[in-house]
Amino acid sequence: MKIVSFKTCPFVQRVTALLEAKHVPYDIEYIDLSKKPAWFLEASPNGQVPILITDDDQVLFESDAIAEYLDETTGTPISAHDPVKKAQDRAWSYLASKHYLPQCSAQRSTDEQTLEEGRATLGTAFAKIETQLGEGPYFNGDTLGMVDIAWLPLLHRAAIIERYTDFDFLGAFPKVKRWQEAMLATGIAEKSVAEDFESRFTAFYLADTTYLGQLAKKQSGTPCCGPTECREEDLACCA
């Protein structure tokens, strides 16, 4: 199977993280969204990434649908067996994915007030999930599941931001912080992104034009830099 996306897309990380968690091999192709190939536009009904091309050349789009398909067709499913629990987990996963772009926007804030407004928006979701987390390392206790995978892009990106800037999107949520630590300890976050993901991520979100970039510069004394393919309009090109 092949996944098509661009290197800093949180939606594709949800898909690749699931495959990494299940130890399923896959190919991935990164495209330039400013010059979308004709074959991609023909294959993708909405012109967004990621898409999944199956071994028999069927095309799947929308990360929610792709993740559900992969869990059902590769390895042992990690979703719940009980229909009610499965539906509940699907809803909590959706709460994560619909906050991917708000997190992206918050990270691109040009001033402190806008950043704090973004943190407050994300905080409503983190506060909700905080009430659902127990003492186990994962959402459903000791077993890694679909909800964990869906929230991983949010947790991973928050950790990178905190490391470079000391700005913590999760500081008010101790259970979410423990969850973040447990998820990062699995190593899935690093395995599910491109080798140059962090340099591209920091070049875009910690640029001199962002408030987080200014915080990073204060902390390190030098600006974050590196190549990036991501542009503001790219944030609307993934789902």
C-alpha cells in the first residue's frame, strides 16, 4: 500500500502512527501541494492529503476513513470490539482530528494574545479528554488503542513546541501530560514522520514571524531555521 501526503501533515501522522503501532509495512510519497501532480488530483476526490492507495489500486481518502480501514484490514484490530465502546472511541478520536488545524493555526500565531486564544481553544478539547483518562498509560488503560493514535499528532507537536520555547499547551492538564509522556515513550511519534520532520516543523511554526519563534529565539539565542515545504494555504489541504 502507498500513502500520499506532505511532510508536516498531522492527518497523515495519524495514519502512519497506526501502521507503525501495528508493525505494518507501507510506502509513502510526499508531494508539493503548490504543484499537485495530475495523477494525485485525479486520484483524490477532494484534492486533499492523505490518500491511501491499496495494493489493488483502490483509493481511500479522509484520514478518519483510512484509519478505520487499516485497523480492520491489517494485523489484529486495536479498536474496541463492543459496538458502543467502538463508537465512543471513534467520537473521541474525531475530537482529536478536528483540532489538528486549530493547533496548526495557534502555532502560527504572530502575537501573544492570538497564541493564548489558540491555547484556550485547544484547552477545551484537552479538558474534555482529561476527564476520561485514568491511571493507565493509555486512554483505555494498559492497551494502546485508536484514541491514543488519533491524539498522538497533537501530543507530539505540543512536546516539540515546549522543548524549543517552554510554552506548554498541556500544562493545565496533568493526566494529559502523563499520557503525552507515555505516548512519546513508545517511539511511535518519531517513526511515523519523515526524517526531516522536526526541522521542517520548526522552520514553519518557529519562524521569526511567529510568536513561538520569538520565544524560541529568546530561549536559544538563535532563530530556528531549516527548509520547509509547508505554507499557510497548505493547512487547508489535509483532512
